[in-house]
Amino acid sequence: MDAVLLLIMAASGLSAVSSQVRRQYHFVYDWKNMPEAQKYCREKYTDLATIDNMEDVKMLNNTVDRSKVSELQYFWIGLYDDVNSWRWSLSDTSFYRDGETEFRLWKTGQPNNANSSQYCTGMYDGQWEDFDCESHFKSVCMDVRGLNVTFVLITTLMNWTEAQSYCREHHTDLASVRNTAENQQVNDTVPAGQKAWIGLFRDSWKWSDGSSSSFRHWYERQPDNSDGKDACVTSDFGRDGKWWDDVCDKKRPFICYIAMTTKQVIKVRLETKDSSLDLNDPAVMEQMLKEVQQRLKDQGVKGDVKLSWRKQADGKVFHEEEEETKKKKKTRRKRDEI
């Protein structure tokens, strides 16, 4: 298989069937709260709008019917703050058994998401609270040696990011707490009545359709979570489509999108040094697709590009060329060289 894969990687622009998604936006001028708008978009279109770049922003600004938004210019888009998206600084899955990444011991009423900076976790008298990540506390690091975990109190006051960097440099990471026994161990290291950072944090802003787009177009000083419940996002067409965080229960018009897929079929000719290799073997074809996908990525191809092999009428993807065809091509190449 290596001979085939090397040939593919040496060629440029190879693919079988590529599919790249483009979004066609639709403004909906009915008033709905964000969950209702999301449900509507998923039933009638694809989802609430995901916005990838300034070209999308400009297009939306040019498309909105301003005669219908003279009184209200805020539209729901698909970005939302997943207040429950807490995860541990140490992401190594081998460190956690089933259910241990979900262990929580929040203080009553926590996390309260009181402002947009409260996405880091500290321990206070054995219970957890969300705090402003810029607060300066002591911190608890951990040393992981196989199945053994040791917790270490760091008395230097640092914000959460500084504490994470320190723990990763001098230990394994900020403390992950997988069960009540470990929570007690961590609590035993922290002086009573004092706060200390642990490794739980919230990576919260997500798109409704699951897109990984990191593009943001916030208005100045946004998001600010001024109501303590601002977990959804609107685009303000009175301010060039800038984004504001807002309470999800408010009624707003909204923007949906439908996924538009373009396809391109390219014929691929392969040569192998191993005559016993079956190019129609599903495992072989899957591995070749992975190699091609990586090649496209290395060449800077962006977007949601999906590859698949196109089967012919007999159900196969690849066929051997007839010997006569090969001879004709060989003769043609010789003539070109003369």
C-alpha cells in the first residue's frame, strides 16, 4: 500500500469526489426566542446562522430588509454560551475512567455565571465555585505517576491562566478532581477559609450547528453578560451586524441558513508496484482518502471538504487499464519525445 500512497502524496490536487458546504442565509422576521428560532431553522432549513468571516457579515448587512426592522434590529444567530461546557485542563483521556470527567462538587447555587469572566473554578472549603479568571488565588497542581496522583498546594497568588502554566511547567497540570476521595485530598491541602484554583474551566461559546468556526464580531465591550443570563447572541443591523450577548428567552427575529453543497469529480489514475494490492479493498480506499485529505490540508485547502470514492456501474471504484490502452499511451509518449 505504501507505494500507492506515496504516489498519491507526490501528486498535487488529487481527489475523488469533493463536497464543500456553502451557506445560503434566510432572514426570518417572525419573533421567537432563541430555542424556538433554533427549532424553526432546523425544521425549515439547516440551522441558525453560523457566520465565518467578514464577507458573510457584509453580505448579511446588504441583504437584511431594513423596512421590516425599523423598531427592532437585533437578530438571533447560532452562537450561544454553553454554560455547562466545563472541562478539565488535563485532557488526556487515559487519566479518567468512565464518568470521572463529569464529576462535580459545586456549592449550592454554583456555577452562577455572574459575569462573562467567570469561567474558571476554584475550591473554597471543599466545594467548587466559578470565579473571574483574572482573580488571584493560590492553586493546586497535581503530579501524575502512572495510577498515582499527588496534589501540591502552590501558595503564590496567580490568576487561573498563570496557575495553569505554572502547574504544567513544574508538575503535570492543574488539579483534576475525579471523585469525592480526591476532592477531600485537594481540600486537605488548602488552608481553611482560603480559595485555590483547580483545573476545571468553561470553554463556552459554541455554534448551534456544531461548527468549529472561531470567527467573532462582537460589539465594543461585548460579551458582558449584563443580566447574568446572557447566553445567546444577536446580530445588530443598526451597528453593521455587530454581535451582542442577550437573554435567550427574549423574542427576536432571526437568521437561518441552508447548506449549499458543491461537488467536483476528478478522475484518478494510480500505479502500484505491488500487483497483489487490491485497490478496491475498503480498508485500502479509506487509507488513501486519509492521505489525500491530508495532502489537501497541506496545500492550504480550507472549508468543510469531504472526500469519497465514486463507484462505477459494477460497484467498483478502480479498474485495470487494458494492456492495449497502455501500449497506445506508451507509443504516444514516445512520439511526443521525438
